Amino acid sequence: MAKDYSKYFIKPSIKDARKRKSQETPVIDFNKHINIKGFGKGRTYKINTYGCQANEADTERIKGILELLNFTESDTLEDADIILLNTCAVRENAENRVFGELGRLKQFKKNNPDLILGVCGCMTQEEKVVERILKSFQYVDLVFGTHNIYKLPEYLETVVLSKEKVIEVFSEEGSIVENIPRVRANTRKAWVNIMYGCDEFCTYCIVPYTRGKERSRNKDDIINEIKELIKEGYKEVTLLGQNVNSYGRDFLDVDYKFAELLKDLNKLPISRIRFTTSHPKDFDLETVKILSQGGNLMPYIHLPVQSGSNEVLKRMNRKYTKESYKEVIDNIYKYIPNVSLTTDIIVGFPGETKEQFEETIDLVKYCGFEGAYTFVYSKRAGTPAEHYPDNTPFEEKKQRLYQLNDIVNEGYLRGNKRFEGKIVKVLVDGTSKHNDEILAGYTENNKLVNFKGNKSLIGEIVEVKVTEAKTWFLKGEQIENSWHSYQRNIKWRCC
Ligand code: 5AD
Ligand code: SF4
């Protein structure tokens, strides 16, 4: 008889999710969950990650746990003893890619029956997805969600040693788990979660259901993590949260908000602090003013607008108007004139008229974005917009996307052009994908720069003169032994 897994799931429900209370978030210490070190010795793993930075950060934790258990990372999927797909549920095409990959991996299981195949991340928080995995992909051994990564050692013990299937997904509001070890993807740039979950309930979005309620990390835990990163030589930190501007809103006993966190981080001897993602309704003037002080606070802000029509914004439950969005933008430009702004936009939201789409185009032109992630609306089961009437043909939505992208691309080029002839600071990531002799890295304004240089510069911040602006990147020449880099080195060596 098929096992009944239903006790593990509570169907995503806006009614239940909205009943969230302002209560203290439990903090779990990962160290109390690790009692079986070592059993991964001689075994390898591979993780495929889909979606946003929150997933990238979770993959770093999953790797940290696996390596603590003595598993090592395999170069290829073919050689791995464990394959995990860390999934994204934000749009349907991301989900389809995962199902496609699961289908392809069936052959891997046939070739190697000892292979452990697992699925985790946002998709597994959806009841329908787990049902589909259980029905159509019965060879999957392990399914866990976004709330129970810390229990991975236990699950693997069951799957690897007892050869039993494990399906465990908590539909809970969420806790904060500290001290999960991490294998970071980069040795100079790090993600640091300042909060988890989301309480906004934009009507198109699945995230508040898959990642639980909004919960902020204790400021000391954040600051200590960054201090450790500094000791390890990290130069850039990106603070992560679904709405970083509401950081601290859930604290019951202390009054400490995002602006104060930025103020404290501004004092740390690290070259670059970034953050993502911001919500326009919570981006307050205090934050803008602190960012205007510069230092390690980078002049780059990603501020998703989603639509330029008040009617659509209302139906999206975004809680701001195009006028109030413009006000935020005006203040940002006033206080941080050198800033680069990017955004997210959804076209073809249910009921969006041609005129309402044109309002989005107008707003994009007004805001001077230097980049945007643009999407066609994708219906998500369990969200309010799932039931909104939608009469616009997909072909028409695609045309709107193309029209919008043309304007967005002009913004990319304009944003790059303004740096032509200027000297920019580049944190060198590595070599260019297309040419091993060309280095690639990002400026303070988050512009990709390619320039000729020695590989020893990888991981360093160097000064580059921009010689040519393309739509997607800048070309430049390194400035050797400049006074600025001399000063910079002296400064950071003293700290
Ligand atoms: N359809 C299309 N785009 C979406 N996003 C979130 N949910 C959906 C959806 N159902 C986009 C939003 C968000 C970004 C991360 O993904 O623009 O800002
Ligand atoms: Fe989704 Fe809105 Fe939360 Fe962003 S703020 S994660 S779009 S619900």
C-alpha cells in the first residue's frame, strides 16, 4: 500500500498564512543536530541550484552540512553518490526545468541503484509538487523543504544507512537556525541572510508560502558573521532578505531597524556592503540618507516596481502607488546622485490592459533604471491571483515583454555609457567566460567590467579606466600602481 505522506503537508493557504502572529521566532542551534559525523567518507555529492540568492545561500549550507559529514563534492553528476536539486517555485518554467531534470536523472538511477536522488527548496513546499514526485518520480529517495535543512544529517542517515525513503516538509511559520556550516561559492563575496521569509503576500507570489513568515536575525549574529568573513579575507557582503527594508519589524523587545543595521555595518572594515531585495513601501528616507554616506555602502539599489499602473499595483497588493514609488526614486537620486537603480517588472498580470502596460513603460522611462529583470506573469497555485480573470492572450503578453525589454536594454547601455572614460573600482571575480586572459569583475555600481590583467588580481579590488561601454558590460584598462590603490592598500592593511 502506498505510504501516506499527507501528515507532513499543509496545503498553502492564504487564510492560514495571514493568521500569522507577531510571536517570538524560535532559534535553533544546528550544533545540537549533528551527531553522526563521518559517514559520508568516500562518498560524493552534487547539487543543482535553481532560482534566487536565497537558494544559492541554502545550497552553501547544504554543502556545509554534507562536507561536515565528510562527503566531498563531485565534478560531475555522473560521478556523484548523492544528487540534490535545490528548486525554485517562483515561476512555472523554473518548475518545469526541475521536472525535466528529474526525468533525465531516471537513467542515472538505473545505471547506479545506490545513487541517492533528493529534491529540496521552494518547490517541495507545495503539496501538489510532492504529490507529483511521489506519483511520477518514484525513484526520488529524499524530499525536504526550506525549513528543515538542518535535519539533513538525520535524513541522510535514514536514506543512506537504512535505505528508506524520506519525505519531510514542514509547512510551519519558520524558525531561525544558527551555526549551520557553509561552503561558500566565492572566497571574496559572501551572502549573509539578515532575515528569512516574507509577510507581504503580493497576490502573484508563492514565496510567503514556501519560505514562511518574516523573521529577522539577531543583529549580533549578523555582525559577528560579517566580522568572521572579514577575518577570512572577504571583501564584499550582500545582505539577503525578501524585504530587507522591513528588517527588525518582528522584534518584540528591541527597536532596531534596517537603517540602524546599515549604520553599524558602515563602521566595519569591509570594502563593500550590498543588499537585496528592497520593497518600495518600506524604503524610508533614513535608509536613503545612511546610504548617501557611502563608504562601504555601495551606490547600487535593486528596487522591484512590478508595474507602473496604480490599478495593477493594487491588485498585486504591493501597497504603494506609482506616485509614492517616484517619490522614493526622487529621494534616492537627490541624496545618492551616483546611484545605479535596477528593478523587477511583471507584464501581463491578470487583467492588465494595454493602457496599464503603457503606464509601466512611462514609469520605466521616468525612473532611469540601468537594468531590470522582466517576467511574463506566471500563475502560481495557492496564490490569490490564481483566480483573477485573465483574458490577455499569451502572445500579446510576450509582445509587451519584448517592447519593455527594448526600453530596459536602452537603460543598460545608458547606465554603462556614463562610465566611459571614468576610473572605476573593480572587485575581480575571475577570468572572462570567453577569454582566459581577460579578467572580469564588478564595479561599485554593480557593472560588469572586462579588462586585461594578471590572474593574481583575482579576489582583489583594482582600479580600471573604462574605455568602452557595451550594453551588457564595460571594457577597460587596468591602472597600474595608482595613488588610489596605494591608499586603499595602506588603509585596509592597518585595519
Ligand atoms: N510570475 C512572474 N513573475 C513573478 N515574480 C514573482 N512571482 C511571479 C509570478 N508569479 C517576479 C517578481 C519578483 C521576482 C523575484 O520574480 O518580479 O520581484
Ligand atoms: Fe514575493 Fe512580494 Fe514577498 Fe517579494 S515582497 S517575496 S514579491 S510576496
